[in-house]
Amino acid sequence: VKHEGEDFSVFVVRHEGKLYATGAYDTYDDKSRLIDGVLFGDKIYSPNNGSAFCVRTGTVEYGPALDNLPIFATGERQGKVYLWIPVVPPKKVMPMTSYRDFNDPRKVVIVGSGIAAYTCLQTLRQQEFTGEIKLVTTDMHLPYDKTKLSKQFKGIDYKKLYLREEEFYDDHGIDFQLGREASYINNKHGRPYVEMADGYRMEYDALMVATGVAPERREIPGA
């Protein structure tokens, strides 16, 4: 469609007799066209990444996408379809999340910094968890998309690998423990805690271990 004199792509679909309009691209890479995907029920599946979105609400329902699709009002009159698009249409919409409430004593510790660890902390804030969230990782970087590194090295903008900017974590009260190793988990005696390699202990009410796996390197003669 033409919007403010420029071309702007919108994905329009009819579901159960009603028209819906959303952003036209998978929010994971901003370039996979949803029109090339598969519509199953009220979900549109991205053609390249496996992401799925609800066409009624724009909500991301399957990763690796993290952000929702923008949705636009639609109408029909005399056989024509009308769309209402804001002056500055968004390409993606961050899910609604809650913020840290320092009166909430609950504590969650997440060990790891990959996509699973990040999805956990975002989901907690989406589900209105306002307690403390600590993320422990031996990595020295904020969570980033490691899968993209398997597809491209040359000319890649490494800043775009980060799942969120640092401001997001500051706003949502996420306490990062970078460059630290969890060496022991106590969940049997007294108050549960995670012990760092340096002896520091972090108590928790809930724990998620999302460290991933490492390949086992074997010495094979002749290899």
C-alpha cells in the first residue's frame, strides 16, 4: 500500500470471514515475507525461521521471533478493503511486560545466557512477575543470537545479534552476573541457593538452568 508517499507492506488475510491486517515481515529477521509462509488456522508461519504469529492479535506464538507483529484496523465497503495505518507504522511491537517491584521478595535465578535463558526472563516479566531476576553466565556479553553466527560472519553487524539492548534489562530490573560460573546448586538442605565458583551464594525461589550443551571432543586416530 502507499503510505505517506512511500510503499509500505501489509499482510492481509481473511480468517473465519473477517479481515485482519498485520506487518508483512517476520519480526525475527525483518525480511522473511509472511505472504510466502503457511496459514494454519489463525496462525501464519514464517517461510524461513519457523516463527508463528496469530493473525488476529499479532502475538508471536512460536520462536525464534521475540516481538509481535503490528496490527492495523481494517474495513470493507462496496467491495473495497480499507486499512487504517498510523503516520509512523511500526515494523514490530515488543510484548507488554511488567517491571521490577522492589517490594516483591520473590527471587528467580537463571543460569545461562542463550535464547532459552532470555525467553525465560522475558516470559516472567510478561506474566507479571515483578520479583528479582538474576542471570548468571560465564559469558561476558548480554544475551545474543548465537544461531545467526552460524549463517554469516563477513559484513555482519554484531550489534544486531543482541536480543535486546542494555536499556531493556535496566528498565526491567534484570541483574546480570557476567563472567561468573555457577559451580553448585543446593536444593535439599535449608534455603535453596546457587553457589558461584568464588563461593558467593545466591538464594532463589525458582531456578532455571539453561546452559546448553558443549560437544564432546574425542581423539580419533587418523582424524
